[in-house]
Amino acid sequence: MTILLEKRVERSQDLIARYVQKAMERARFEQWPEEGIVYGEIPQLPDVWATAETEEECRRALEDVLKEWIKGSVGEAWAVD
């Protein structure tokens, strides 16, 4: 039973990793020189955006926001009240 559960967890982690990769391929970044920041977003996911001083930092921050968004979305879908 434990092996089956481990395999399901592994498969779920793989699916999430692929989703993150595909979503990040759609990410858009803009330099905002007046503010001295880079803004990043995934246009298809309205609440998934980030800002940072460099594009690389913004990319990492955006990926973190995306992962939190996924956790929140899954949590809402699996809520048992």
C-alpha cells in the first residue's frame, strides 16, 4: 500500500513540475525603468505576477508565486467541509 501511495505522490509531483514548466514558458517580463524593477506575469493566470530588481530574480519569484497559486487552487478543489 505504501509503495502505491509513493508512486501516486511521485506522479503528482511530476505533473506539477510539468505544469510549472509549461506555464513558465508563457511568462512575460517587462522592464519598468521608472520604478527600477522587472515585472513578470503569466497572462493566462491573472493572480500570478511578481516584481524584482532583475529578470532572473523576477523569474524565480514568479515561479514561487505560481507554485503557491497551484497549492491554493488544489487546496480549494480538495477542501472537505
